Amino acid sequence: MHIGKNIAAACAVSLALLALSACQKKDETAGAGPAEQVGRKIDQVTEKTGRELTQAAEKANENIARTAQDAKEKINEATEQAGKAAEKVGEKVEQAGEKIQESARKARQ
């Protein structure tokens, strides 16, 4: 029965070593020909460029959104100021109308 435990332990150690060796990163270019190596380099550059373009596009979208928000706030402010100015003009027109009516009343008397 002592031999059975040794065999089980040896099997366990063997399985652990096998698992560890399978986890090791293999050199991607080992055994690859020149064309395959160039192809892998192209893939790496393409992937990196794609990530950089995506980041640049995201930053541009953020800038566009910020600029649009700023423009919206300025338009709202200008609209509010125009509304206040229109109100003042309306008040002045009303005052002028009242003066005209008063002058007409005095002229009739």
C-alpha cells in the first residue's frame, strides 16, 4: 500500500509539471518563416494603430460634445438676453402709446 501512495504522488507531481509547462508562453516567432514574422509584425502595428485611432476618436468626440455644450449655453444666454431686450422694447412702446393717448385726450379738451 505504501507503493500505491508513491505512485499517486508521482502522478500528481507529473500532472502539475505538465500543467505548468503548458502555461508557459511560447515564443511566437520560433519556427516561423520570414513572411510569417513580417505578417505578425504587421498585425501588431495594425492593432496598435487601431487602438490609437480609437483613443483619438474618443477624445475628439469628447471635445465635440464639450464644444456643443458650450455653444448651447451661449445660445441659451443670448436668447435670454434677447427676451429681456424685447420686454424692455415692449414696455417703451406701451409707454409711448400711453403718451400718445394722453396727448390725444388733451387735444380734444
